[in-house]
Amino acid sequence: MEDHNAFGWYIYIPFMILLFKWGNSLIDTDIFKNESDVMVNTKPKLSVVLLLIPVLIISSTSIKSFLNSTGSIQTVNSEQVEGIYPDVWFYSGVIKQPLDNPNNIYQIYHFNGSDLDGKPSFYNNNMLPTNYRLISSSVDKNWNISIAQSPENRAVILYKYEINNLTYTNLSAFKIVRFTKALHNINNTKLHWVYLPCDINCETTVDNFLKLNQ
């Protein structure tokens, strides 16, 4: 819901400002009384039209997403599934990638864009599993890397975002690309998430994984 509200402010407030600005210019001109007999141009300026067109396109895209989301079913978040997983909501599917170590987990969460909240950047998604707290974080070889600690063990959490076969570690950059791709009806996104337990030397664990998964 917070994403919906923010999205509405970004789209409709600029649209209303431009609309009132245009309307105010018409009020300032008396189209019924023209003593100089000069034809009054009541058409909107080209700059206003050019600004209104993308706003209307973006608005229609958001409305389409909202209408599609009303018929979708909320996906159960992975926290309710037995095991070690991130807290991810509204995904349309998940695929488990095989790794050499059976204790390691590599999940790819798919979002088909049918739900307005169905995206890797949903505000309530949490990359850390339940009962894990963040110790340190970094970025290396196009992966976000987090060292996390639970009462039982320590682990490395790696994750990144994907859209149109390109991956991103920066959430803001991903949001911008996702927004522009939505204008071209490209709505499928993915979240890559990896869990690697490491009792002592987490750096070696990360290096070994990155050598095989760049």
C-alpha cells in the first residue's frame, strides 16, 4: 500500500499541476470579450502537451497494472515454508538452482508483473532469513553480499535483481529500469537469492561461489 501511495503522488500530482496551469491560462484570457478583434488562441502550448503525454502514458500503465492485480492471488511468503529462505512476497514462481554443496541454497524468484506489488523491490521483502541479523554488507562481481548471524550459525547471503536479462545490485537503479521497461510492456523480473553457511572463514566461501557464479 505504501508503494501505491508513493506511485500515485509521483504521477498524479505533476499531472494536476500542469492541468491547473493550463486552466489558469485560459481563465486569465477573456475569450468572450475581445475588444481588439484579435483571434485568441486557447489551445494549450506545445510544451504543456509534450509534458502531459508521458504523464498520461505512465498513468495508463499504472492503471493497467492495478487492474491486473485485482484478479491475482497473493503468493504465500516464503517465510511460511519450512527451511531457510528470505521473506519474499507476491512472487509468481520460484526455481531452485543446483549447487555442489547440499547445504547451500540458490533460489530464483520470478515476478510476472500481474500484481502491482509483485516485484523484487517490494518494500516488505527481506533478504535475511528469520532470526538472522546483519553483520556486514558489500558488493562484488554484480552481487550484493551480506554476512549474517543467527543463534545457530553464521551465513553469507547473496542477492541481485534481474530484468530483461540484465542484473542489478543497486535497488534504485533497478527501480528506474523497471519503470522504463514497463512502458514497453516488459514486466517480468527476477530476484536471485543465495544462502551459504560459513562457520569461520566466510570470505573463502564467498570467493568460491563467485568463481563459479559470475
